[in-house]
Amino acid sequence: AALGTSSARARLIRGVSYGPVPLKSQAGASELPEDDWFCDEAVPMWGLAGRADLRTIRNMGANMVRLYGNNPANDHTNFLDEAWSEGLSVAPGMSDYPYYQQVGENCLAKTDFNCFSQVKPLYEQNLRNGFLTMRNEYHPALKYMNILNEPDLKMPHTADLGGEEDTKQMARTIISAFDGMLQAEKELGVVGPLINFTATFSYAVCSNCGKFAGKPALGQIWRLHDAMHHPEEYGYTPQNNITAAYEARFVHSFNTQNPATDLKLQFLDDYITTFPSMPVYIGEYHRVPGNQTEDLDTILGLAEQNPLFLGISFFEYQVSYWKTGSEMDFGMFGLGDFVVAEMPYFSETYSIYCLAPMDSPASGMSMPDAVAKVFGGSPIDTMHLCQANPLAVPLTQEGFETVAAQKGDSQMVRFIENTIHHMGGTVSSDGLSSLATLATDYATSGSSESNGGFAQLASFLGRKPTWVSFDDKAECVANRNVGPTIIGAAIGWTCSRATTFRCGDVPSYCSNNTYRIADFVFSRYYKELGASANPLTDCDFSGAAMFASSKLYDTWTGSAQCVSGGTTFTTTKRASTSTYTGSSSTVTTTTATTTTFTGSSTSAVGNADIEVSTSKDFLTSSATGACLLHIRVFIGVALLMLTLR
């Protein structure tokens, strides 16, 4: 039985640390173009029609996914939408790039650990590229933003073992970066509920942090706490009231692989006494040699007993084959031999291998099953991990036969339901048994001619059985399960044939995202085809599109506003100040401009042959280096040289 089913445990952070480098060895690690695995290009790993990592994490009972690499020039809307639909909060982090990797301009080498000017523009890009919704509010999936992972080992690397000035440089790094992020929020007029920030320290002992010289992580936290309240003593003059923001919005965090039994005496007792109003969580937790069910149950039991201790993020989702030695022992999943998908990832293409659960001998079960038991989730369905994904096969006889050959009712259920979703329908709440019966019939008879195959299935569904709800607001929209390269090509093909609208009329609030551009274009093109249009063949474009119900596309940020006849909404931007109410101080704010967006409007942004260009020239942080990116989505006749159906 699952251990993690109590109401107290349900409220805790039960996270998974996610950095799934798609390599099975060190070979190729130095050529990785990026390490941003929550951008659109990485959808074959985490998307439902790919390896479905987010669904796997959710099924394990987790409620948060912690991230690492982050190229702010990349769009992250799709990942956040998918995580939110799975009931997962997201905790991204700023990459190491502005701190010490940006050649010649990083704040370690150039600005004496004052990181305001480096971090602010990058966080502005994050906000514009998915962190904010079209209403200028934070995406509801976002929970914590990590300013820097293990700053005491990086800024400078001598912060824990060096002198007092080293620790002050570390603190100046964090408070100046925090100030830059607050300034980015202010300048973009962020409204609505605000997210929390953190800086995740190592579990090392800081010798000269001023307090707690013999205790792990506590000295670093105290030094940061002091800097937030007395920034001038750390050589920094903030542009915002960082003290009030810290009191209202900050959560402390640290990483550790120590056993759960160490935590109370080494950390928690002193922390609760010293920081009685500031929550804390563990950003990476995994005692590798231990019994995972016992150790994780103990650590979460401590969190249940201590309101300030919010929970943990288990480290880590996938084995880091690109590392060496003991660093490869933390992953819950190894990589099998079956290729789930091919992933075009900027300048490279990677095979996405299926997952292979790693054993936990001390736990008497696989590592992910042990985590799921404590988190209150379900055991891993190993039968289907290394089979073709029913959501990825084409909606044709070939795709039908692929799924039928798997001889699994649950796989056929997913295939049929996906077909329904591509026809503008959803299975009604009382239709699940009918769906299961239909799937069993087809899975049992397989691909034999007696059942008529996919043509018969499509014909049956086309007659609109009563247990399927077909939406009269369904639209031809971008398929969020495929990458932006495929979407961009289909946009070009569609625009070259449009006769009743101009692709140059894509509104500005749709034109900053490849999927929303496609929503605008595909929905209008499909209407041109008239009543005879077939959603399975005329709204496909080689897998780039789907005829989706409003119940589905309403869950995608901005889609409802960008489709033909889209909805109207009003957003109010906050003025140049922000509101934080802390234990010691308050900053007030006023309301500024109000803007109304109408989905059916056609605010011209260029000519019919417009090139919508997003130049991505950020050199992202990765363990192996950085790469210059230039990605452009072309809308116009000259874009596409191939023929799409």
C-alpha cells in the first residue's frame, strides 16, 4: 500500500528533479547545443505523445517538477501548460550562464558579483516566453524560481571554505540577481498572484558565514538572510525593496544526500529557531544506498511534523550517463533500447529511448516504485514503457495495426480516445465503460479484416455515438504534442494556400509563439475548406494539427484567443511599483494600463509574405558549453518546398 496518502503528506512538496539529457554515455556530451529540457523542442521527452515523462512523474504521486537548464530565449509555454494539466507545479531556475559562463560579460568576472544587469534582461525573456500568460499573470504552474543552484560552490567556488569576503560576494550575487528579477517583473507590469523565489545551497559547512560554522547549509542561509536585510553592508544598493520582497516571497532551499535521520539535529532544530517565519525545502534529496521507502518516509514524516519544512524534490528522474562514477547512481530511470521518438533539438537530432526502471536493492523494488509508494502514487507500468506510444502513431490503418499488435486494452483505449480528440470530441464522464468495451473489441480482434480496422472505427465515431461529446466550438489548431519545427513547416504550407485571410494579419499577442500562430492560421484555413472538410485528413498537416474541442484547446495558453472567432479578454498591467507585504516592511502599488484583446481581430503586423522572426541568440548554460541559436519561423509562400497533406 502507498505510504503517502495522508492529508498532511498530500500538502507537502513531493517533487522530482528533472534534467533528462538524451545520451546513453559521455559521447556527444560536449556537443549538446543546449541543456534546456523544458522548451518546446524537447516535447518528445515530456509530451504525452512522446515518452510522456510528465505523465510518469504525475503517476508516481509527485506534485512538482524541479528544473535546471534554462535558455530564456526559448518558449516554455507548452511545458507549463502540460505540467499544469497533469496537476504538477514547476520550479525552474536561472542557468549558470549570466553568473560565470557568459564570455567576457558575466558578473563574476565583469561586475564584481553584482548580477543585476546580467540577470534582469534574461528574466524578462523568461517572462515574455511562457512564464506570463496573455493576461500578464504568472502561469499557474509556476511555483518557485531558483535564482541559482548551489551558489556557495560557484560564486565564488571558495565561498564555503574561504574568507568572509568570499561569503559576501556569494550573498551579493544572489541579492543583486533577485533585485534584477523584481525589476523585470516591474517593467513588464506583472499582475495577479506572484511566485516565490529561492536560492538552493549545497549541504556544505560554511566556515566564515558569520554563524553556524559547524552546521551544514545554515551558515549560507544566514548570510543571505543578513544580506537581504542589510544590502548596503554587502556593497549593493538595490533598485527595489528586496527586504520586503524577501520576507513576503522567499523560500529557502538546499540539496543533500544525507540520511533523513541526520536532518533534525544537523539542520532543522536550529533553522526553526533562527528563521521562524521562513519556509524551507530540499531541492535535491536522495540517499543512494538507503532503503528508499524507509528513508523517504522518514524525511517526509519530518516535514509533516514541522510546518516550515515544505518537503523535498527527489534527485533525480533519469540516470546521468554523461557524468561519471557515483554521479550516475541517482537516477530512477535508465534508458532502454527502444526508440520512442526522434527529437530535432536545434542543431542536432537525438533518439529518445524508452525508460528502464533502476533497481533499489535495499528497498526490495525498483527505485521509481519505491518513490511512488512513499509519494502516494502508482507502480510503474513497465509493460508499455518500451512500446510505440498510441498517441504518436498516425491515425491511419498503419497506426491502428501498430497499436492492435500490442494486444493491450489500455493501449487501444488511448488510441481510440486520441482519434476522438482529433475529431473535435471528448469522451463523456458516463462513456468510459463504452470506450473500454469498444477498445477491448478491437484489441481482441487485432488487425484482422473482420473488424474493419481503422476505417470502420473512424466511420463508427463519425456517426457520433452518444457516449462521445462533440463540440460545435471545435477548431483546427496546432498539435501541442509535436515540435515547433513541424509546426513551422505546416504554417508555411498553409499560408501559401490561404485565400480568405492574410497570414500577415496574425495579431501581436499570437505572433510571439509558434503554436499560437498555427492556431490562428490552421483554424482559418480549415474554415476555408467548407462543410466537406474531414478533420482527420484536412486538419492534420503531417501531424502538425488536430481538430480539437474547446475543452482541450482552452487548456493551452492563448489558443482560445488566437483561433478563428476567438474569445476576448481584458488585462490590466501593474504600474512601476510592486506590492510585497512582509513582516518588516511593505511596498505599495497602483494600477496602470488596461488592454482588451479580441481573438478575431486582425491587427496587421506586416504583409502577406511576412517573415515572423524570433532571433534566439542567447548562449545557454550547459555542463559542456554553450551554443549560438538562431531560429526563425517563416510565414509565406517561399517557406516550404515539400508537400504536406
